[in-house]
Amino acid sequence: MAGFNLIPVIDLKDGMVVHAREGRRAQYAPIQSNLCKGADPETIMAALLHLHPFRTFYFADLDAIQRQGSNHEVLKKLHDRHPDVVLWADTGINDEAAFARWLDAGLGRPVIGSESLLDAGFVSVIREHCTDPSPVLSLDYQGADFKGPSALLTHPEHYWPQRVLAMNLHRVGSDKGPDLALIVNLARRVPGCNVYAAGGVRSIEDLQQVKAAGAAGALLATALHDGRIGPAELAQFT
């Protein structure tokens, strides 16, 4: 299954790694992982890299997304410690000034979450003017409800960059499984666009179904920490 990119997720809140569950952010608690003790970001990232030589990590700075602070220094420390790992990070960017600050920091690939956007035109502007690193667009759903400007869905050819996340927050940290219908729908919209499954992957069987649905990769969290997806399963995608 070469070419299918597996990306571990680290959700940051108050400087710690938390266990995201179904988008209910007020209830997120420090993660309890079978891979290591504690919820320190450096410890968690090191444990995940010990599990498998992941090339890319996805970070959600929940404080920044909710306009309640920032985990910028945590991201900088992790970037400096692991310079060969590509960071994708959602830090609540929704305007050109915030986008420019992220690029100046040089910490990795910015993820633009649709839930943070007031105007779809911002995505079009940065897609045209930023190619290195090009942004990732997270199309955020809560169940069947899309969270973001409707133009992102009605005119995807004008807005979508090369990489798009099919993010169903209702399935994050759950046992509901990935949203295969959403992946199929988005993967057909813009030829050449790489769609990544985000939320609900529980097993190697889920990963196989996600790939068959047309995804270019998948974001993983809970199943890595509880051991349902381990080194043997991950090796199948090397």
C-alpha cells in the first residue's frame, strides 16, 4: 500500500496533549497512552516516532483555534527537535496577517480549518500566492453539518489546494469508524486533489476501506495510543 500516507495527530491544549473526542473540546482531558506515561508533547511525539518512522505529524492547537491562547512555543520546540519531520498545524489561521506570521516562523505546512473562516476568498488568495509550503484545507464537519463558508463546497475548483482533509469532528476519538461517504464525495470533486481521512479510523480494516474510498492518506490518533494499530499494521503502508 505504498503511497498511502499515515499521519499521527497530536491535539494541544494548555501545553499538553489531550484526547480529542467527538469535537466536544471543553471535555478534552490529558491523553492516557499505552505508548508512554504522561501527556507531555515531546514525550508523546517521541513515543509515536518509536512506534513507526512517521514522516508527517498533524497538530491541532486547540487554544489558538478557540482564540484562548497559543501553543506556538510547543510547536517550535518540537520542530527544532525533529527537523526531518514535516509538521502540519491548524492554529486557527483565518486572515493574511496570521498566515504571514506562520510562514515567517517556518514551522511547517499551515492547515486552514474551514470552521475558523469567515470568507472563502482567503483560501483562494493563499492558494494562488503560497506554493512552498502550500497550505492544507481542512473541511470541517460535525456529523452531516459543514462548518465553514458554503462556497468551499459549491465551488471547490476555486478554493481547494492540493491537500484537503475530510474532517468529521463527530467521529474523532470515537468508535464510529471513518466517514467513508464523505471521503468518496470529496475525492471526486477536484481531480488531482489529495483527500485525507480525518476522524474515526479504528483498525487496519478501516485504513484499507479509506484507501479504497479514494483517500491519499489518513490521520490517526486513538488507535495508535490504545494499540489497535501497531507496528505490524503500520508496516503494511510503508
